[in-house]
Amino acid sequence: RPALRRQLHAVIRGVRPRRPYGELAAKIATGIGDFNALHLRRSDLTVGIPAYGAVTPEDVANTVASILPADDLLVVCSEVDRADSLFDPLRARFPNLAFANDIILHDHRDDFFSLPRHEDNALGLVTQEVAARSRRFVGTIGSSFSAMIQRQRLLRDPNERFLYTADFTPD
């Protein structure tokens, strides 16, 4: 129903981070310039969704390379350590690769630790906010982290397509 839909959209638009977190994310995204973002979730999804466990790092890199230009800066958002071999196929295809955790915790360390809260949840929130400001975003199916970024992007552009690292859903 249209009236109920408008109310629901108003509620969703009203859920947003407090000002200092959004301001820091905007500062970081502006400082980065034009970039694309990728959220690559591995840990619990490979256990909780058996079909996702069969998706290889090469599969992810092939999918992302078919969606995003290789010369653009790609900011990776992930719970996996940046040194993990999971990212080797992405590094081979995207010479301009950066990790959100490094950007936030190194390049903007003082600003991040000046936030009212600066634990893992705050890092995740700032990361989501930065990724939501990317030119294009590729997420992981089944991840609520990716879903939050996609929702933010949809509020800005309702025609935004959801792009994923791999499609492992059954036929």
C-alpha cells in the first residue's frame, strides 16, 4: 500500500549513524576520491552456507573483474586479514587495491580514535559509510554488512543494481 510504503521508507531513511561517524566517513571518502568498493565476507558464510564454501578466490576475482574497471581504485572491506592469500587473485587483476581497515586505522587513525566509540562496531559502521559512498559497490550475497551498504545506496538511487562477488544460489 502506497501510504504504508512511504512510512516504511521514512523510517528506514531515519536510521543513520550519529554525526561524527558519518562526517568521518564523508571525509575519508572525499579524501580517497573516485573509488569502487568490494565487501568480501568469508568466515561464517563458508560454514553457514555450504554452497558459498565452493566459491574460490579466483571465482570472486573473475566476477569482480567482469563488473569493475581494473584501473580504478578498489577499496576492499573484509574481516579477513589483508595479507591472506584470498586476495591474491584480486591483487593480480586490480593493481590499485586498498583495504578499508588500513585507510581508516592508518591514514585516519587520530580521527577514528577521537570518535565517541572506536571499537570493532564503530570500525564496521565507518567502513559501511565509506563503501556506501563509492562509485560502484560489489557485495557478498547473504551478508547483512553488504545489505546495509546496498540499502544506503538504494536510498540515493532506487535504480541501483545489486552486484555480488559470486552467485552461488541454487537454480
